[in-house]
Amino acid sequence: MSKTGSLVCVGTGMMLGAHITPRSRSYIENADVVFVAVSDGIVEKWIEEMNPDVRSLQVYYQEGKSRQITYQQMQEAMMAEVRKGKKVCGAFYGHPGVFALAPHKSIKQAREEGFDAHMEPGISAEDCLFADLGIDPGQKGCIQYEASQLMFYHRKIDPSVYLILWQVGIAGDQSFTKFSTGEEYRRLLVELLAKEYPIEHEVILYEAATLPIQDVRIECIKLKELEQAIINLHTTVVIPPAEEWKPNLEMRKKLTELSLDSKR
């Protein structure tokens, strides 16, 4: 039997007021307490109009402090209220399950302790990216990596599909304490990417609009210019395909034979 308290983590979407689903809004309005981790203070004020008890999770972020500690404190803050028997809602920027560790860990812990807990989706930066750049991932294919993970580990890059790199603004930060890394870090990222792409290859700097009055950032530069480009914490780098697909003739032959056999 589930305990009295509950937890739901919802997504507020990327753009203020435009992307939140009716279900997510209902959870915010009917919660006993709402914890928020959103893009800016304006969005936070907007959520405060929906519920009388809204508490910011942004206070746990601090320059020089490990993000692992920050996420743990967020989790503890939400779980403390769940254990008191309250209906708790965590409202997170974009999609609560995309580049957001605290919602996943909090839901897992709540379930392990016998509480009802689930996640409601939201419109993410990826959704906006596909719409704004006119990319259909089912057409050319798409690979996505967190930029630091691409640098820390041997990951495969396929230059014949789109490559999307997230959190380039903190690429290479092994301490998990920085809010940004500099040109010297991006120089190493460019060095890595240049093994697979021509240095003159065009890449796209993308930032979704978070307010109705904002413009989407779509800036095309050469790969060699990435090192000195203006990169914000929410800048995403999109690298279009640089190679054509190579036909798998052996597999095509087998499929043809299979098709002929089925007709006999």
C-alpha cells in the first residue's frame, strides 16, 4: 500500500506559458508544495501565481560547488516534504527527465520508500531544436552526446548523421563545479571533432527562445571558429552530416534473397 505523500516531477517546457501541458499545470496548482528549477526568475514568478507554496531549487546552485551535491540537496528537499505526507510537485525547465538528474533520483527514491511518484513530460530543448532547425531525425539520423562525456570517453561519431552536442558551455569540466569553461577547453573539443569532420565544416550554434519576446539563436560558423565563438550555458552545437551514407551491399543482397524466397 502506498504511503500518503506523493511526488510528481513535471516539465514547464522551454517558453514561458506556451509549452506547459494541462496535466502539468494541474499538478502544480493542486500540489501542497511546489519546488521549481526553471530558466529564470520570470518563469519562477509565473509559477508562483499558480500555487501559494512555491520554493526555488536554484538556491542550491553555487559557483565552485559540485553539481552532484546540488542535485542531492534538491532531492533531499523534495523528499523531506513527501515524507511529511504532502503532495509534492517538482517543476523543471524543459523536460524533467532531460539533463535533469534530481527528478530521476527523487522519483526512484520515493518509489523505493513506498510513495506514489511519476514524471510528466515537457517540451524540451531537443523538441524546439528539431522544429526551429527543420531537422527530422528519422531522415538523416541523429546522434546526441553531452559534450563532456564525448571528451571523457571513447564515443563513436558518425559523420553521415547529425551530431548534437549538449552543454558545450561547460565542456571538459571534470570537477562538476564550473558554470562555464573557456576557449582552451573548446580547443580540445575542436581537436577531437576535427578527427571526423573537415575543419571548414559548418556547424550551428543553437539556443531555444525561453520568452515570447526572445529570438531563437541560429548561428552558422565553421568548426574551426567554435573555439572563439560566444558559448552560453544553454548553447547547443549541431553538426550537420559531412559524409554520404555507404550502402550495405551485403545486407541488401540478403534482404533481396529473403524477399525472393518469400514469393516462392
